[in-house]
Amino acid sequence: MTLRRNVVLVTGRWQRDQTLYPAEKLITILKSCAGSITWIATREGGLHYHDETVHIVEVPDRLVEEPFHVNLFYHILHQIRVMSLLIRIGGDTVVFAFGSDLCLLPILFGRITGKEIILRTDGRPSAVLRMDEVRATPLKERMFRLIERITYAAASKVVPESPIMVSRYHLERYRHKIDIGGLYVDTDRFAGSRKIEDRRFRVGFVGRLSEEKGVLAFAESLPTILGSNAEAVIIGYGHLAPEVARSLSEGGVRHRVICTGRVNNRILPRYLNDIQVVVVPSAFEGLPNIVLESMACGCVVLATAVGGIPDLIQDGATGFLLDDRSPEAIARGVSRACMHRDCEKIAENARRLIERQYTFSAAVERYRHILGVSSPV
């Protein structure tokens, strides 16, 4: 193994309402492994992150969805800007993460100029696109698959978030250069302080209020779940907030559902310790922070079997898996979880899993291995 490397982190094109929380976690890990960190970051509306130990370079960008050829133009322009920055910055190793799977030009440029290219994937874009009924077209899907084949083949290492992603995203051909690179939970902050039976809310949803997160199906399931006197909480923000409120009113449960809006991550553990069952009915995910954090806080998690979730949740042992994303399936799943003979045991199993595999120290060791750097003596 070598001594510490000079690492450049390139993240994808972040929209205004997308959180930088996962990227900040990765930076915290890399700071323990690398000699220096430069973050090439793109965020519509500007980046709000300050760390004197990290050199941050913001890339101007414009995100548009339609027409496709206009968005393609800006995507290529963005890649050219990233390439020019790599020339200026240097660095031994370039980590592409959080939506950078399609950065074809910078990845090829990095390999040609002798840099180690680490491609960290939290879900292949072509697989996500296939599940997106609004944006998916045969042309886009074929283009995404072709670019992915080139970038994954060109990368020095491919780093999925979770082991199951190797088979789920058909990465078997890259096994010789695959390392698993999940993040971590702050297990001091995210810890259980109440037994399941003492928690106020029977169910809770935490996440962006958008179609792919399944929040509308969750809201529609609540009249069945809550019965005559139970309560629920919806934590998050997004463009579906008015529709969620309307669904709760139409279902007659608006007065028994607390909608908090955006909640700072520092106080999220307080909310999680008031929730018995956290429901994650997503259409696609990587390895969701909210699942890790809920398990660390002693919640019972009910989630769809997408992304890396099956590596976390063994049905009936560390949580429960949904049959599908419908309101009926969510109501059945919550009923099954609440009627389980030993929810506390499931919560304990989940917490132990987090303590074994998803602590900060475990994540740092994973990334020292990925970067090929020595552990401190």
C-alpha cells in the first residue's frame, strides 16, 4: 500500500432541491484517507458547503429537462469544464460519484493522462431511467447504456454502494476491479432512546416529497393504517407537498398526521425516536441514508427491495420488505410489522448490523482499501 493520495472528487449535476448530505459524508471519509481533497462540485443555485481543509471548485451549469438536445449540450459543456479543471488541479486519483457515471469525457481523459479513476455508483443511470415513466425513451436508455459500458470499462475501480448492486446492475464483468463502498451512520447521534411501544407515531415517512419516493402512496395508505386514534409523521419537502396535504384531507386523517417540512439532520434522531415503523416505498435507491439512520435509532423499517436495501433488510429479521409500492401493500406491510411477536428484537438486530458494518471507522477502512493507502500506525 502507498501513503496518502491527493484525491479529486467529482460529483454529478445537483439540482437546487437535492441534498449534498451523502457527498459531505464521502468527503469526511476521504479526509481520513487522503493527503488532500479537491471537490469539483456542480449545483444549480450555488453550493453552500464550507470546509477549510477541502479545496472546493464550483462548476457553473444549467440543468434543463427538455428538449433533450439542449440538456445534452449542457451536459457535454459541463464535461469539458470538468476536463479543464482536471488539467489545472492535477491529483493522483479522481473519484467520480453521485451521478457522475455518465461523465464520459473526463473519465477517459483521466485514464489517458495516467490518473487512477474510481467510479463510485449508487445506482446505474440506465436502470433508474428504465423505471422513470416520464423521462424514459428508447433512445435515452440506449445512449445511457452505451456510455455506462465505456465509463465502467475505462475506470480503474468500480465501487458500488452495496454487494447486491453487482448482480442487480449487471456489473459481474467488472468483478476483478470492484470494491464495495458504502457510507456510514454517526452511531453516537443516531441511537435509540425509546422502546418501540413508547413511541408516539405508528408510522413515519422521511424523504423528498417526489414521485420516485412513493410519498403519495404512503399518504393514501394512512386512513387504513391509523384507524381511529393512531398518529403518523411525514418529514421532508418537495413539489408534491400540496398533493400530499390534499390526500390526507380527503382520507380524513389530516388532523392526525404531522407534516414537518424540512428537518435539519442534527435534530432528525429526535423525530426517528418517536416513530415505530419508518416506511421507505421508493421506486429506486442506492443505499439510503434514511434506512441506515432509522435502523440505528431502533425503528422498524419497512421498505421496497430496491438498490442496496436487501443487503440491509432481511425480512422478519432486521426489518420488513414491501410486496409492492401500492397503498394497499404499505398498509399490509405496516400491519405485519406491528403485529410481529417481537419488534424490539428486530430493532436490536438492525442496530447491531449498523454497528458491525456502517460505522465511520468501518467506512474509513473500506476507503483506505479502495484507495490503496496505508492505515496509520
